[in-house]
Amino acid sequence: MAAERFDGVALVTGGSRGIGLAIAQRLAADGARVCITARRADALAEALATLPAGRAIAVAGRAEDKAHRLEVLDRVADAFGRVDALVNVVGMNPVFGPVVDVDVEVARKIFEVNVITPLAWVQDVLADERLGFASHGGSVVNLSSVTGRTPSPGIGLYGISKAAVAHLTKTLAVELAPEIRVNAVSPAVVRTVFSRALYDGKEQEVESAYPLGRLGEPEDVAGAVAFLVSRDAAWITGEVLTVDGGLMAAGGVA
Ligand SMILES: NC(=O)c1ccc[n+]([C@@H]2O[C@H](COP(=O)([O-])OP(=O)(O)OC[C@H]3O[C@@H](n4cnc5c(N)ncnc54)[C@H](OP(=O)(O)O)[C@@H]3O)[C@@H](O)[C@H]2O)c1
């Protein structure tokens, strides 16, 4: 039997570059219509130009702002009339150093953007009756991280937030079943602007810890997300899918 590719409507937050853009491109290539978001309108417009005309829209704004989320949902309702997949990609990691030294206001901000904001997107999409998210059998994919499983030196607070994303995913999966499936992907280091500091200048050394011999590419994560939102994953919910080139199996640390 052929793979059942996702061809519904996907809302991908943080879609102007990196993992989010690769997800939007992959889903569009599979036949989906997509909406991408990001803060910088110019980069977002460039990203939109890489997606199929007439099957993609972009809305600039901050994922954590309610007014932005409602504007996005208005635009998606007008353009596509539904949402079948919500992919919460936006995440931040503004500090490097021991958790005990982190300014608590910065810690609050990290939790707001990485944990509360994905929850808020789920709540807002669910509340919008125009989008039929529950009645169409929608699904959510969140971005966790292997740092949420094994503490990574210097990015501990980020890891704590990503552990919370994994638990949020499982909790929502139980609460929203059977109408809505909720899963997450948990990557190790994927080559993007966001993670550059983790491998810049020491790429071979970092790659040598990965059994598959290389860092991740955004497309590696996009493939896993494309599977999780597709009918092929119809009996999968509450799963946090590790996408790490074997790093965790080898006892490594991202
Ligand atoms: N790269 C990795 O190694 C890795 C590993 C595990 C998990 N992850 C997770 O994967 C996700 C994406 O990472 P990435 O590496 O692709 O990051 P990235 O290259 O920095 O891309 C982040 C995207 O999100 C947008 N964005 C950031 N903050 C936003 C906000 N507050 N509101 C709206 N849009 C926002 C960015 O555009 P603007 O800056 O214009 O807003 C951009 O489109 C994150 O949740 C990250 O924690 C990444």
C-alpha cells in the first residue's frame, strides 16, 4: 500500500528558516496547503517565495502574542477554511551557562515562548470553530529536543523547557483523544542558525559522537513531521519521536 501523504492544511509557526521552513516545504511538496509565521516580515516573504504559489500564505508576528495568533487564524480561515495540522516550531534559547545562574525573568521568558506558547496555539486553534480542527481529525506536532531527556551542558534551562514540551505533548494527547493526535519530535543538533554555536569550528568533533556520522539537516526533522501528521501515523499519539542520528542510543549528549 502506498504511503498516505498529508495533503490538508498545516499551520507552521517559525517557518521562515531552519526546521520550520523545511517542514513547510516538505508538507507543501506532499500536497498540503501551508501557513508559515515568524517575526521578521522580510525573511518570511523570502521563505514564502519558496513555497507553491496559491497554496501558501505567511503572517508576520510574535508567536507569543495573542493578537498575532488571532490574525493568523483569520488569515488561514479566509485562505483555506480549515486547519488539519498545527506544527509548533517556534523556540528560543537566549542563555548559555549553568541553570543556577539564569536570571529568573529570562527563565520565565523561555518558558513562555517554548512551553506556554505552543499550548496557547493549541487552545486558540481549537477554539476557532471556523477551522474544524477537532471535527476534521486534526493533529499537533511540537518541537521538543534531546536536551529535554539528557541534560546538555550550558543549555540546561532550554532542556528543562523542552522536557516540559514533551510532557505537554503527552498530556494533550490524552486529553484531546480521540479527535486530535498530539506528538512531538525530539532532535539532536540540526544544522541551523539557532544551533550554530554548538558545532561552529568543531564540526568533525561533534559529528563523531553521532553513530550516523553527521549532524541533522532540517529535512531530517521535516520527514519525521510529515510522517506524524499523515494518516500513516493514525494510531500514534503522545509520542516523542527522537530524530538524532543515533546520538541517544550511543549514550551521547547534544
Ligand atoms: N536546530 C537544532 O539543533 C534544534 C534541535 C532540537 C530542537 N530544535 C527546536 O526546533 C525549533 C526550530 O529551531 P531552528 O533550529 O529551526 O531555529 P531557527 O533556525 O532559529 O528558526 C526559528 C524560526 O522561528 C522564528 N521565530 C523565533 N522566535 C519567534 C517568535 N517568538 N515568534 C515567531 N517566530 C519566531 C524565526 O524567525 P524570526 O527570528 O524572524 O522570528 C525562524 O523562522 C525550535 O523550537 C528549537 O528549539 C532545534
